[in-house]
Amino acid sequence: MPEHVATPGPMAVGAIGTRASGWWAMIFMIFTEAALFGYLLFSYFYLAAQPHMPDTFPQGGSPSLRLALPNTGILLLSSAAVAWAQFGIERDRPVQLALGLGFGAVLGMLFLGIQVFEWWGQPFTLSSSSYGSLYFTVTGFHMAHVLAGVIILWALCAWSLLGLFNRVRYAHIHIGALYWHFVDAVWLAVFFTFYVTPRLS
Amino acid sequence: MSVSDYERVPEIGSAVLRPGLTDRLERMWETRPGIRGWFATVDHKRIGIRYIVTAFAFLIAGGLESLIFRLQLAGPNLRLLTPEQYDQLFTMHGMTMIFLYAGPVLTGFSNYLWPLLLGARDMALPRINALSYWIYVCAGIFLYAAFAAGFGPNDGWFNYVPYAARAYNGGPNVDFYALGMILLGISTTVGAVNFVVTFLRLRAPGMSIDRVPILAWGTLTASAANIFAIPAVSLAFFLLWLDRNAGTHFFDATTGGEALLWQHLFWMFGHPWVYAIVLPAMGMVSDGLPVFCRRPLVGYSMVALATVATMVLGFGVWVHHMFATGLPSVSLSFFSAASIIIAVPSAVGVFAWIATIWYGRPVFTTAFLFFASFIVLFTVGGVSGYMTGSLPVDWQLTDTYFIVAHIHYVLIGINVFPVAGAAYFWFPKITGRMLDERLGRWNFWTMFVGFNVGFFPMHLSGLLGMPRRVYTYADGMGWNGLNLITTLGSYVFAVGVLLLIINIVSSYRRGRPAGDNPWDSPTLEWATTSPPPPYNFAVIPTVASRHPLWEGRLGEPDTQQRSSLKAGFLLDHGRETLGTTALEAEPDLILKMPADSYTPVILAMSLTILFTGLVLHIGWLAVAGALAAAADTIAWTWPERSLGQTAGAADA
Amino acid sequence: MGGMPDAGPSVDTLISVFDAAAPLNFLSGHGDRADPVVALTFGVLLVSVAVVAIITLLLGAAIWRRPGIAAQPPGTRLSLEPAAGGQRWIGIGVGVSAFVLLLSVLWTMQVLATVASPAAPAALTIEITGHQWWWQVRYLSDDPARAFVTANEISIPAGRPVRFRLIGADVIHSFWVPALFGKTDLIPGQINTTWLEARRPGVYSGQCTEYCGVEHAHMGFSVIALPEQEFTAWWDRQLRSPAESDAAPASAGNIAFTTHCGSCHAVRGTPSAGILGPDLSHLMTRRTLAAGTLPNDSANLVRFIADPQAAKPGSMMPRPDISARELADIRAYLATLN
């Protein structure tokens, strides 16, 4: 038998960081969700490329940045909070962990609230045109992912407060943070598509 | 907190020198008996068998559907079925075969075999494994409930808009199809993630990437593809459901939508999918055929690379399903060229299999007959595909029975025949008994003759212009005799499939005892008992070649390292298996595996309730399903000490 | 111009017999656009047959070149063959295949270039609108007075290219005349174009080839190629209103038709101007009824009008609420629509 197998040294046990099966599973779930958003944005660009009457795509002209831009900042900040939380548990600071997760979750809820307000103020509806359908469906898909992420962050926060994690075993935090950063990155792609590309042409 | 809470020196040993080891492992790994165990098992072997049995049930359902409408088509101007009945039958047939049989049966075989082939105690994510099965069976029931109630999907398996839109298809038929497919897509996706993670993390030490059985390459490739492809069709169906129920305008041309958006999204999934439902089957042939040639596969590396290449190229040809839609000819020409060139990696497999037989010594078992005949059927299906790759020729061939011939040669030839061969090959491992070889001969020849008599004439009726999806046809078109022959052949083929099922059912109790390795086969699954114990291997084997059980018999030099099957990692401190590195499979960490759990079946039922609420427009039902799903997911993911997910020692 | 050289009456006869036996076949081309594709079709077909034959022979040789071994009792230890040899053949096989595939791509591209546009300008443009389950045919002309609408039967001048604009009214259909070229879809929201050329006068069968609903099976049509002068005469006749030749404009059948059928069907020059169903102006010149469902004769006409759902279940034409007397009158009126 090969030597390292015949006389093995101490081996880690359990879900350790990026060697946990769950972490790998989340990576590939992110691939599939990224593909989903890829196809959503493909649908946007495909329909955008069709001939349209003036001012119908985007309907009412380029969507306003007044709420969307600061909201993007809020989401980026929430990612920073979650990263700060992860630094905390890596240095055995469970208070920093719980605070960072809670803060990230609150910022995520703020993002959702602002976006619902933005939805309410749009001049078009889900059924007014293909643009309206795309806008609400794509941002809606993203909001659903944010909502799931907020629930995940609150669950992680609660588990942290129960003292379940330490600097060796915190795979759940790592996996949840990965998901949250992904949701953030997707928002950048969605934001770029809806709010920036119409201003480029 | 001491380091030893999180680390351990794993013991090396053997079952012989450790009395009581196998009893302890058995107690730790066996599924609880009775109803509890039935709903809560996470044993990949039980899940794999369920997948195979359920897939075969759908094979029979889909087959009966086709036998009914083949009666309608046996002669011109028949009126055994109304057009509506015919349309639902042919749609259900296609949907059942492609989504409820072809993918799941290969998932089933892969699920059962992978940990045994790879030298592990289970798949990487056992509860996800259970979840993917439960969702699959719920989605199948969801789709068939619609059919049973008289509003089965009726727009063909690819469900084009605008005919699928509410304006032209007012009943709930398409809504059931759309939501049922999204639900099924969840099953396929999480199952695919499980296979990829298992391949990368759970192989036995020493099983480097170039020692992995080709079935694992096939399923890995299909799974990786599904991860990227399934969202396209799930999204397409979701957007269609929105168009039909929420007034959106994705596919409606009068308000800025596009009918072709559906086709692009559907086929961007659909083409990779058809490779996903054959590559694992080709892998089964690549692993099984060499056993009956008494030598390793010729060109292992080329076959593994060709498998991956076919799948990657398969993402670049979807427009060949849309050649007649009036897209710009520059883009169509590119896709035509790509669709012809994609045959190159397929050729690798054909020549590898023939070379393996040529430079080997055939053993004439029933499995060999299925595996060898598959090569011819593969070639016929492949060349008819090559013909359709040529754009101007496809403008004639598309939407005729020539295409129906092509799809059945590739689906029956490259999926059903390998599955039948795989049944003969691996039934002894699964049950401990052999299938009857004499009945096997009858089984094979009936299937082979029936299939070719039934489906070869479709090439001709296609060339004579018979269109697809017609519930009847006129006299005097030159199609009468061909259709009658096809109907007769399909019934003979059905008898062949029936013989396979009879063989399975009767041999289950009365077949000859098989022993551990009835075929004198080289791979790891034959190193354990038939059927395997719940823990698969008493010790985690160490692998030194592609064919551990043939080492020393192939004329290798004596200095060559040998696999170690009887001595290895014990990993008996609870349910455990070994995590290894992705490329070289060096030992990395000890993975704690979950015990039986109800959370997967509850999540599957919650999601089904959610989708039922959506399709029936019962809001509170949908909300209840969603809340139950969320609650169950939290319970499922609650950090567990025994899984090594929390601070503190995990070992028992 | 492409096309096969005239091989003499015996080949022509064979082709005619073949075409008559299988009217939708596309193995015999009948025009400039069809011929290069027929050659390519036979080419790839021959390659395919050859490949299958070669692979089958190789497989047979591989299996039977030495005596094989019969199935053994389970657990029998059988000797192994040396694990050497064979890889070279994969390279050769794949190399030869790749070469043939490359040639196929080149030939495909060459045929595409040849059939992209007609050699001469199109003689006319015809606009086809696909409905569930019939074909609306509008002849376009620079002179608006010469434009007209008909249904399900398309006459064209033989020997000249004809352009078609394809419009989908409801769902996706596909326009296919196998003897003259491949199919092109009619997709709501976009206008596709194609062109056809029929070398000789004759009747060329067509069929919808995209599943479009319950009566997709009964959505056929014909392309009738006429010698140039006959075609011009035919066009002139289409422009004439049948009312001009009807000796009794206020006949019972005329009135019954206008009342019960005129809201869906049109007859040129009469009050019947419906556009939901096929134009019936010159119904008696058509060879079939209901888009190829029934031959056009008196008995079938009566049968169809009395109960359209029996002949074409699911079609959009409801059973008309008329008496037997009215049915006979309508039939008599329709018989005058030449």
C-alpha cells in the first residue's frame, strides 16, 4: 500500500471549511443559479434586440437610478458585513460573527423594502409590455433569492448565538456567506443589464 | 478545546483481523426496518433500485401510450382515437420516455453503482439523494394526474408557443406540464450536484482521475451539463406559466414578446439533455463490454475525453432544432457545420468498442449481445443525425418521420439497449442472483428484431414525406404498408421488453446464486458481496489501477503497485467514509455521513403541495407548501454534532 | 442551371409513377431549387448507408474472427487477453470519419450558396398566411386592382422562380412542398420568405409540417404549375367575380350562403366578405376541400357542409344550423363558383 495510506497521520473529521461536502454542493448550486440568471438576462437582451416602438423598451425610458444605485450600495455593504462576520469566527470572536450576520440580514431586508417601494412607483406593470414582464420577473427572481438569503442569514445568526460554531467548525457560515456574496454578484449583473445598458446606446 | 476533538488518526485494518467489525458497521449503516425506514432511508442502493423500478414503470406507461396510438396509425383514415386523445397520447409518450424514463433510469443505475465503483460507503450527499428521488416520483404523479383527469399535456414534448399559450390552449394541460417540469427539474438538478460532488470528493484513495470507470465519466459529464442546462427549460416553463396565468408577454408577439424565445430557451436545454440521457449509458457499455471481451477497454483516455468533448460541443448546436424557423443563414450555417462535426467524438466510442472486441475474446452472454448490438444501433442513429445536420437536407427531413426514426434509434439504441445489457450485467450484484440466460436470448432477439422492424421503416416513410404528429393520414400517400409494419414491429418490441421484465421478476427469487463476482469482472463493485452489505465495503479499499480485480493477470511487471481490497481504512466511528482530493484521490479528511431522515420526503411533499396550489390557483395551499418547505429545510440544515458540523467532538 | 439531364422517357416514367405513389416524397426534385438538395440528400444517404455497412462488417469480423466463449457458470475464472493493441484503429477510424464529415460540411455550404437566391428575378410574390387549419393565399401585384385572395391551392407559372412571404396568423405552421424545396415556418410576429421554382407544369402536393393543433393532419395544400399563358389566363379568371356569371343573383342558394356562411367566407364581388375562413370565390376549380381533407365533389361538399366536425373534428367551422332544403340550395350555389 502507498505509504501515506499504510501509516496515515491525523486526519480532520467532519465538515471543515472548503473540504466539507456541503461547501462543494453550494458551489455547484451557485453554478446552476448563475446559469438561471444567465438565461434570464439572455431573455432580456433577446427581446431588447427585437424591433420596438420608441420608448417601449425600456418602457418609459431608462429606469431611474435614484433608488437603485443607493440600494446597490446597501447590498454591497451587507456582503461586507457578512464577510466581517466570517472573519470573526475565524478568529474565535462569536460576538463579531453574530453581529455581522444580523447586520447583513437587516441590510438585506432594507434592500428588499426599498426595492418593493421602487416597484410600486414604476410607470409600467407586469402585463403592460414585454419590458414590464421582464423587469418584474428578473428583479423578482433576484428578490426571491435575497429573501432566501435573509432567512439563511437569520438562521445562521440564531445558530451562532446558540454557540454552535468555532474557528474549526463553521462550515455553515462559510456556505451561507458564499451564497450571500453570490446573490450580491447577481444583483450587479441585473443592475448593469436593466439600469446601465439602456444608457449606453 | 483540544485539537483531537477535530482530528483523528484513522485506523487501518481488515475485517478478518477485527472480529465484530462487520456487525458494528451493519448496525450503523442499515436502514431502519418497516415503514419508517421506507420513508427515511438515505441508502444509495435502496434509492437507486427505487429509481430503476419507477423508471421502468414509466417506460411501461410510455410504451402502452405508443402501442395505443400505433393502432390508430396502422392504416389510413382510421378513427380509433379522436384528435384530442391522440395529441395527449403522443405528448405523454414523448414526455414520459424522455423525462420520466430515460434520465431517471440512468440516475438509478449510477446511484446504485457509483459508491461501489468508486470505493465509498455512500454518495456525498445522501439526504439530497433521497430528496431527488422523492421529488421525481411526486413530479411523475403530478404529471400523470393531469393525464388521468383528462387534461394531459397535448402540445408535444417540446410544447411550442403560441399553441401552448392560453389563447390557443385554454385548459390546464400546459399548466400541469409547465409546473410539473419545473418540479422535476429540481430533482434532476440536486441529483446532478450530488454526482459531481461525489466524483470530486469520495473516490477511494489511489483512484486518480484516470482510473475512474467510464460510467462515472458519463454520469459526471451529464450531471455537469444538467447543472448548466436545466435552468433554461425551467425558466422557459416558468415564463410560459406567467404568460398563461399572470398576463406577462414573453412569448406573445403582439406585445413585444417572441415565439422563438421559447424555442431558444427550450433547445438550449434540450440538446444537452439528449446527450445527458445517453452518455451514462454509453459509459455502462464501456465498462461492461470489456468484461465480456476479457480485456480492458481500448483507448480509455480517448473515450473519457470524447465523452466530455461530446457534451461540451453539445452546448453549441441547439439551433439545429430550429433550422426551418427563418433565422439568418449565416448563423444557421455555423450550427449546421457544428452539428456535423459533433459526430467526431462519437466516432471515438464506436471504434474503441469494436477494437475492444477485435483484440479481445467475446463471451456470448446476453449482456454481450445487448452491448454489441448497441454499436450498430448507435451507428444508425448517428448517421441519421449526421444527415439532419446538413442544413438544406434538414429542411426536407425535419418534422417528418425520418426524425422520428432518428430519435428512436438514438434513444432506444443508445439508452434502452445499454440499460437492458446493464440489467443482465448488474442484476447479479444487486440481487445476488443471475438472470436466466436462455430467456435472455429470447428477450434480446425479440427486442432487437421488433425494434428494427418497427422503427427502420420510419426512415422510409419520412423520406416519402410523412409528417410528424399527425393523428391520421390519407390513403394513396405511399405510407400504408410502412405504417402497418411499424405497428407490428412495435408490438413485437413490446413483447421483448415484457420478457425482460418477466426475467427480472422470476429471477429475483429463483435465479442461480451469483456469488461476489459471477463475471470475473475487474472493478470494485465485484469485490464485495452480492448483494452488498449496507456499508458497501468493510474497509475503504486502496486502488492502484483501473482494474483492481484483474491485477496480476494482465502481464504487468511485478514491481507494479497493487490495489488493497481487504485491508484499508476502517472508518468505523459511526457512519463515515473517506474524503479524497479531486485529481489524485489522496486521503483528505474523514466525512461523517447522515443517518436515515424524514426531512427529504417531507420537503418533496411540501414542494409538491406548493406546486399543486399554483397549478390549481389555490393560494393558501401554495403558501402552506412554501412555508412547510422552508421549515423543513431549516430542520434539515440545523447544524448537527454527529455530522461534524458544530464545535465539539463528532465521533461516537 | 442545376438539375438532372433528361435520361429519357423510362426514367421520367419511373419518377412519375413514384411521385404519384408518394406525392409528398422529396427524393425526386422538380425545380432549380430542389435539384442540388436532392443530390446532396442522396449523397449523405449513401455515406450513411456505407458507414452502417462498414461498421456492421467490422463488428461482425471482430466478433467472429476467432471462436468466442459460451456463457459460463457464475464465478468461473476465465483467462484474460493481453491489454495491448487497438488504439491505432481509433485514430484511423476517427480520422477517416472526420475527413468525410469535413467534405460533407463543404458540400453542404456549396449547396446552400447555390440555393440561396434564384438565378432570375422572381416572377411574382405570393403571401401565404397560415391559419388553424387552412392556407390563405394572397397574390400581390404592383397594380392593386390585380391583387386577389384565394385559399389552399396556389397556382404558379412553370419554369420561373416565385417568392413567398410567410405569415403566421395564430400558431406556428410550416410551409412545405417537398418536390420543390424544404420547409419554412410561418411564425406569428415575423415574416419569413422563401422561393420555389417548378420546372414543369404539374400538381405538387404540400403539407403543414409544424404541429399546430388538433387538425394539423388535415392542413395540406397544392402548388399547381401552369404554362405561362395558362397562368395569366388563370389569374384573370380569379379576378372575375363569380357574381358576374351567375344568372340569378338573388337565387335562394346565394341568399342562404350569404346568411349562413358569409360572415366567415368571402366570394369576390358579393356581400359575403368573411375572412375567418377560406375564400370560396372559385371553389369549383379546387381539387380538394378543407385543405386537402376530402376530394372536391358534390357528395363530399354536401357531407362537409352538413357536418364539418365529422370530417375534420376540431376544425373552426361549426355545424351550420340549416335545413336540408337550404343545404341543397347552398350546394347548387357553390356549384356556380367557377
